[in-house]
Amino acid sequence: MASAANASSLCLSLKSPINSSSSPVSRSSGSSDVYLQLKSCFPISLRSSFVSNFSSLELNPSNNKCLANRAEFKICAGSTQVTEPSPSKANSRVPTIVKVDLGNRSYPIYIGSGLLDQPELLQRHVHGKRVLVVTNNTVAPLYLDKVVDAVTRGNTSVSVESVILPDGEKYKNMETLMKVFDKAIESRLDRRCTFVALGGGVIGDMCGYAAASFLRGVNFIQIPTTVMAQVDSSVGGKTGINHPLGKNLIGAFYQPQCVLIDTDTLNTLPDRELASGLAEVIKYGLIRDAEFFEWQEKNMPALMARDPEAFTYAIKRSCENKAEVVALDEKESGLRATLNLGHTFGHAIETGFGYGQWLHGEAVAAGMVMAVDMSRRLGWIDDSIVRRVHNILEQAKLPTAPPETMTVEMFKSVMAVDKKVADGLLRLILLKGPLGNCVFTGDYDRRALHETLRAFCKS
């Protein structure tokens, strides 16, 4: 239980939960539960017996409930409601800060325009005198000098090395990772050094895994430069590399010292990469934040036009959703898995079709359509949600079906080694109930999965 309760203050009480709009908790008659009250940035309450080997988990933020099919497991968490259409123009240079609350490993996410021109933000998180910036050959010409300047300006005691990796998902492997270790060892970096990930999700994942492994763990900072990395992969401490048989099968949970999101970096992002990142934004609305999804439906044209206010708000709201889930379930024992809507199908597409052929968000978009289709076949959602998902993905210029070369057997073989398989049982994240509700479960009719695969594959 202690792993789930990393808040700044904690109290135990043997009493019935108080019904309130912020965190209502249902309780069976005659039960005697111990509730943990965590004082953090959002109201939550957890039962004393946290069970991770459950077969299904239901996330229902619309009424602030998370239900598992085991009586002794209950998480109640309310997601922050959408209360503002956009951030204030007057404070565009002052960063918005979202906190990832993990006790003594908590860290800030800075979001705003021109943050790479504010060196104090980075320098407060560099604890030693040696820095290694890990980036790729696309991002380095654009932002490497700016990051080096931000780390060293007025701080001449700090020296910076850099390693520039090839760009692309197909390079997210052990061979490329070794280039980071080679540079760190050749530069004689010590345990007080700081690794800085400058780039998209591939760079962030590899740099974080290198930081977790080098000298058994050194500090690192995330500076994500793509929508995908800014709204998802840079937050939460998932790091790793791919294997030819499956995506992200080798890695570690390792949290950064901070995440610095300079929204100006999106100005140089190709249209395809921008759209790819929006798949993860859409995901948050579908699984836990219906009001955010409705905001996206109204503001997708502004996001596609790179409106800075709309994007700042979308990034902020996505990070808030991710931070809330990570604070409750850092190492994905249950609740955090719900963030992977569409990813099981999507990872199969990436692996089967070839890493880098489709961008991660493109594969996830098609995967979400398949997950939604399966949810409908199970009778868990109505047709209106199916239509809304198709419409918003089409607005974002994202795929709504897998590549034609994907077969049923290709999907099944890759999904069999997915990280969410437990005791030979494939667990999936599916929608259930009104918009903004989902389940993580292995308890579903296998015929629905087969029918979905047959519907989207020619063979």
C-alpha cells in the first residue's frame, strides 16, 4: 500500500467515508474499511488493501469512482474538471506548472512559451557540474545550442557534452542506446551528472533508460519537442527500448527531475508529427475526461492550425490527467494501464508493419478505433461514441483503420507478448458506459476480439 501513498501528508481513519461531490465512495452495508486520506493536489481515498493481481479494473471519473471486481480493491479519484477555455495571454512567459506528486520524488512539469530562454528553470534541477544532452540529428540543429546556453548561462562551472543519435523509431534499440553509454563513459561522467533528453518520445525513452542504468542511476531532465512527448511520454517515468518481437519490452520506471515543455518547439514540428501527438490528447478525453473530449471536438480546428493558446491548454490538461494517474499508480499495477487505450492494437501495428513505418500516434489512433469497435460489439458503449471517435480522428487527419497488410494472425502473435498479458490472459483497455469511462480487463467475450480483428483485416 505504501507504494500508492506517496503524498506529502497522510492520515488513517476508521470511519465511513463522507459523501461529497469531490470524492463520493460507496460502501457495502456492515463493512469496516480503513481509509487513507492523502493531502495532495487532488482528493483521493484508497482502501488499505491494495491488490494488483486483479482481472479487471473499471475507471469511472464522471462519478469519481474506480472499481475493480475484487471487493477489497477500490480507488477513488476525481479528475480536475475543465474550467477554462485557454490560458491567459498576459502571462504567456510565466510557465504553467503541473506537479507530479510522488512524495520525495515529486517533480514539476513547466509548460509555456520561451521557456528555453529562461535558464533558471533548467539550472535549478542540475545538481552536479557535468551534463550530457541526448538528442537526434533532426532536433540538434534546431535546439541543442539553445539548451547548452540555458544550462551554462551565468553558470561557468557546468560543462556540457552531447550525443546526437539518428532520428526514428527504428533506432530505439540496444545498439543505439550503447552510443549514449559510450559517450558517458568516454566523458568520465560521475554519479552527480545529469542527462538531458532533448527530442521526442524515442529520445526521451532512451535517455531515461540510459539515466536509469548508467552507474545504476543518475539524474535526468526531459525537454520534449513533439506533441506526443509533451502530452504523454515525457511524463510518468516510463523509459525503455524496443525489441524486434515487441515494442517497449525492455525498460525501467525512472522519474525525471523535471519536464520542461517549451511550446515554441512545436513551431518546427512537421504536420504529420503534430497530428500523431493529438492521438494521445484524444485518448485522455475518452478514458477519463469527457469535458476535455468535448473541448477537443470544438477546438480541433484551432489545434490543427497550431493556435498557441489552444495547444498550451491541451498540453496542460493532458499533463494533469497523466499526473493524477501516475501519482496513484506509478508502476502500472492497475489504474495506470488505462492510459494505454488503443495501445495493444497500436503496438501490434508498429511491430508487425515495421517500426517507423507509421508514427506511434498513427498506430494508436487506429488501435483506439479497434478498441472502440470491440467495446461496441460487447454492448458496453452506444453507436454515438463510435461515430464521435471516428469524427475527431478524421478531423485530426489520423488513420481510422490499420494498414491493409496487417492480418489477424499478425495481430494475435504480437498481442500475445504484450506487457499487459498476465498468466496467459490478454487484458485490454476498453470503453464502458458513458463517454469518459473505461475498463482494464481480461474478462470479455473472446469472440468480440476475433470479430473486431476480422472486421479490420482482410485475412
